[in-house]
Amino acid sequence: MAKLMQLKLDGDGIAHLILDNPDERVNVLSALFIEEFLDILSQIEKDGRIKGLILESAKPGVFVAGADIKWLKSLKTAEDCRSFAINAHVPFNRLEDLKMPTIAAINGVCLGGGLELAMACRWRVALEHKSVQIGLPEIKLGVLPGGGGTQRLTALVGIQNALQLACAGKTLRPEEALRLGLIDAILPSQGFVDEAKKYLVEKIESGTDYRRPWHDPDYRYGVNQEEKNPEARKKIFETSRQLTLKQTKGHVRSPMKIIDAVETGAEKGFRAGLLAEQAVFAEVLCSPEARGLVDLFLMQNAMTKVYGSKDRSIKPADVKKVGVLGAGLMGSGIAHSLIAVGKKVVLKDISEEALNRGVQSIRGIFNQDVQKGRMSETKANEIMSLLETTLDYEVFRDVDMVIEAVFEDMALKQKTVREVEKYIQKHCIFASNTSSLAITELAKASERPENFIGTHYFSPVNRMPLLEIIKGGKTSELTVVTAVSIAHATRKLPIVVNDCYGFYTTRAVGAYLIEAMRCLNDGADVGVIDSAMMDYGFPVGPITLLDEVGHDVGAHVLTIMKQAYPERFSDELTKVTVADGRLGRKNGRGFYVYEGGKKKGIDETVYSLFKSREDRKMVKEEIVERIVMNLLNEVGFCMGENIVTNLVDAEMGLVFGIGFPPFRGGPLHAMDEIGAGRVVETLSQLEAKWGSRFKAAPYIIQAAKDHKVFCR
Ligand SMILES: NC(=O)c1ccc[n+]([C@@H]2O[C@H](COP(=O)([O-])OP(=O)(O)OC[C@H]3O[C@@H](n4cnc5c(N)ncnc54)[C@H](O)[C@@H]3O)[C@@H](O)[C@H]2O)c1
């Protein structure tokens, strides 16, 4: 087995522990890493020749990137989590307890367990370079620093700074880390390790005490009078708890647990703080949100490796130039994503005005990049020169791919297919950005249905990471592989699904929106519906979402969904608001009132449009149950119909596509949390009360019978 680190003693009695995992691009803490590390510490403890120790990395730009996420994933039971938490302190304590001066030479990314290692050294010096990032981002995975990080960070930077850093998972540049006292010096990149050694040797020669003051049982944290004053300290923790609760809404418990551990350390000392950290670490490790967020991280990684076919001998076609049909919201966004990565684009619309608007909006995105210093003006101009506009198809003769983003209309889309195919070459791929129409049906207009595919982008294209790729009945594997390669090239995360009306994400968002409308019709308040779903964890409530998307657009898509799935979808309620002249934010009239584009409050007159009880009393729990069950049931149908074929697509499609709460890990994680049996029971209760639209999907019924767990 390859060694992950090497110990070298130099002629001056300084030991260099060089971290260098030969099989990976980065160093991470894993079971093997810790095993080797502890062995080496035993050697160091016994070696009387060593005067001082430098922890360094041979990986350019990376000290230690954190813990191996797969290691966290391997913890299945509460007992696994408990023993993991207990063992987690050992290497850091032993490093800190070495009877010699130690220094961490931070040459790049130093996060999570990496920073905990560095903090267990007596000194920390960082390279003067933009690749250096220092922080404890564990809360992003629903966990917390469990290697003594909550305590050593507080000892080094004080209570308030530690809470801010660890509870927000913030990473720091070296200058800021130095200002806070988290590191001791920034050293030049030229001869960095030699400089770090010089720093250490100077400390040794000047006889600086290498022991940590917090090992004294009477030592208490605090970098200023406020933190040292018990009453003021109480206030600090109280405020921090209030703020954290506001931010997390209690969904992710780890920031609150960090506060608990820091408070114990602050009141009772370092050792008590470590024990408190151990206890809360074990608790958060087996929390559902940690499971969800850890899986999400792994799934996101998996998405970057999607190929689009099991047959890797099928190589993606080379796409140099793309024709984009429609310069509206989506067409211009898609064109932007392509030219931004060096593809030539010809953008077609039916009027100069539409083309100008499209070009302006693309230029606008680059202008923002220039203003924010992310791109030079020259670079922006250079990229814009890759964009050509046209009102006819002549210039489509040499495109390798066409992406269509005209209005959502089957006849119009099929007409454009027939028109464009008169010009494009045989190898050219045709991708439709339809949000709801079946690809197989659209492809009937094509002479080369094997080249036809769906590429469903999300708005705004420059910010939304997902690309839903839809295989039509006759789509070739080469076409799929090429579409996937375009997703990767434009830095999108692809899911590949099978075809039907609404495919996966639109069916899911349709289920989310329609049940919200039905709740409204059955006596729920607009604001209560929105806040109920935001409390569940969605970034915006469904009613606000309809105002944003536009009631006309929503009604149009729901009509298509109703035609395809009449047993579950309907469009009557959205049609009612459209008929009343409510289009949402775009015409300043929706469920909410808008003034100068700003959302002002609920438009009370909207209630007169709905069959409604006297007073609106439906409570949040009922609203959440109805909407979430309707959504999960639709996911069940999509799985059962083989529209979605794997767990990653099922989860990430909704987290990235419709804002399903990430800390829930995705709809199947959510279903696991409730239990398939309980989902079926709840659906049948809802069916008894509200009708057959809640009939449980056969896939979920089967899962309940099999006691299936989807994600563990
Ligand atoms: N808006 C969204 O959030 C969103 C998200 C995903 C997918 N989509 C889908 O993307 C497509 C476009 O939506 P949008 O929001 O960009 O619409 P839009 O109204 O902003 O733009 C459509 C553009 O197509 C142009 N057009 C019409 N006929 C044309 C033709 N024959 N040739 C060239 N251009 C033509 C129109 O002039 C207009 O500029 C639709 O199918 C929609 O369902 C929209």
C-alpha cells in the first residue's frame, strides 16, 4: 500500500512530515491517513534527535483539503458515529501534546480536518498566494469540526470570531487569518518550506514556550474584556443562537451544536469543551441532514463524471459552432453559456428587435463580470465576437448543433425543425429546450430523429447549474454523449432522463405548484402557503414562484401536464388568475402586489377568485403535507415509469432544478426519512379526503411492501 506521508529528518534536527497521497490530487484525512499519522507520531515521540517538526504538503496548492467524504458516508449506525467522534480527537491531541515545537506550513487549501491539524501545531504560517484558503466548512455537510476544531479555533481567535467562522463555514484568505490570529505569519512562496523552517528555528533558538496555555485547567477563552466577562459572554452566546436559528430555521442542527460546544469550553475550560464537542459531533454525524448533505456532495461529484452511455467507445461529436433558435430569455442565456466557453454561436430570431434584446442581455452579463473585476473588457469583447446574429438560416450550414428555444408550442417547434433541417448538415444535432413537450413527439418532424434530443436548461441559465437531458424514443447514444459533453463544457451538471411530457423536473414542479394552488382554493392563505414551504426548506414559496414564472406560462405548462396526466394535473385554477389579468411580477399583478417591480404584500382581491372558506384557516402542517406528498408521489411515478433511472438524477434533478431543500438530500432521502410505508398511508388518507389525484404511485406502494430504503 502506498504511503500517504513521509517523515524526513534534516541535518538541523528538524523533522519534516511531508503529506503526499500518491493516488490523489489532494491530501485528505482518511482512516489510512490517520493510521499512518499515528504511527509516525509514535516514531517522533521516541526519537530524541528531533528538535522540532514541520508539517508540510507536497501537493501544489493544497495542504489538506479536509476529511475524506466517503469516510463519513461509511458511518451507518449511531455506534459508528459515536466511536468515530471519540477517536477523532486522538491524532490532534497527540500532535499538540508532542514535547517539541511544531509548525504547519500551509501552502494552499487548508480546510476542515486540515485546519484542525494545523491548529494542533504550535505555529501556523501560510504561503502568500491566492490558492490559500483557510477555514472550517464542516457545517456545509451538516456536521461540525470534530477534531478539536471548535475549541482550538476559539482559543486562537476568540469566542465571537470562532462562532462566526465555524457557524458560517467561512473560509479565509491568509491576510484575514493573520489579522484574526489564526495564523502567525505569511511567508513568500519562493522557498516557502525553508522560510517556514527558519521561522521555527528562530522560535526554538529564542526559547519560546511551545506549550499551549489552554492545557492549564484554569485557562478560559477570550480575546477581549467582553469575552472574559461572564454576563457579556452569556449575551454573546444568546445573540449567536438567535442569529443562527434565523438563518438555519432549525433545519441543520450543527451550527447550534457548535455554539453549545464553544460555550462549554468557554465556561468550563478546554478539556470540558473537547468532551462537549465529542458528544455533539457524534449526534450530528448521524443526523438526517448530515446524511443528506454528505450524499449531495458525493452525488454532485458523480454528476461531473456522467458520460451519457455505458459504451465509452462512443466519443462525443466535436461541437465548434452552435445555432440557437430564439433570442428570448432562454435562447440568450444558452448562447451566453456557449460563447463563454469559446463556442461559436449564431443566434436566430424573427425580428431585429428580439435579436437586439437578446444580444443586450448577453452583453449585460459580461458587463457585470467586468464591473466586478472577474473579466477584462478586452476579454468580454473577444468573447462577444464569437456571437453572430441572423434572421435566416443561411449561416446554419456549418453548425454542429442547433438548440431551439422558441415559444412553447408543438406546432411552432416542429415547424422550425422542418425549416432548419433544410440547411443543417447530416451530422448536426438538434436539441430542444422545451420545458414540457415530449421529445419523441417533437422529433416526428425531424428527418433524423436519432440526432434529436431535449436539453432543458433552467432560468437564469448563467446561474442555474442543472441541465436536464431528455432522450427521445429514437435518440442515438452519440447524440446523448454529445449533449452530455456540451453540459460539461459549459459547466452544467447533467441528468439524463427518458422521455414523456414534462420529463422529470417539470412534472415535479408542476405537482408542487398545482397542489399549492389547490390549497389556496381550499382555504389557505397566500402568505401561509409560501412561508410553510419555505419553512420546509424551499428557497421561494410556490405562490411567489408562480408570480415569478408568470401565471400565463404556468397555466400553459399545466395545460400540457393536464392533457398528459389528467388524473393528477389540472389548469383551471391558473386559468382563473390569467383571465383576471394576473400574470405575476411581469405585469405587476399576481398573488402579490408589485410596485416599481418590488413585491409589496398580498393582493387581498385575489381571494375573491377562489372557492374559499369564510376565513383562511388551513395550517402550515396540512399545507406542507399536501404539497410534499403530491410532489413525492410524482417522483414515485417518474421512477416507476423509468423516466428517472437512478438515485443521483432523482435527487439532484430536484435539488438543482426546483430548489428542493438540499439538507433533505433530495426527494428520495426525504421519502426514506418518512418511510415509504408512511408515505403510502398518508397518500391514502389524502386520497380519502381530497380525491383520486392522491392515489399512491405503484412504485412507492411496492417500495413500502419491500420495506425499501432508497439511499442507505
Ligand atoms: N422561461 C423559462 O424559465 C424556461 C425554462 C426552461 C425552458 N423554457 C423553454 O424555453 C423556450 C423559450 O422560452 P423563453 O422563456 O426564452 O421564451 P421567450 O418568449 O423569452 O423567447 C422566445 C423567443 O423565440 C423567438 N421566436 C419565435 N419563433 C421563432 C422562430 N421561428 N425562429 C426563431 N425565433 C423565434 C421569439 O421572438 C422570442 O424572442 C420555451 O420552450 C420554454 O418552455 C423556458
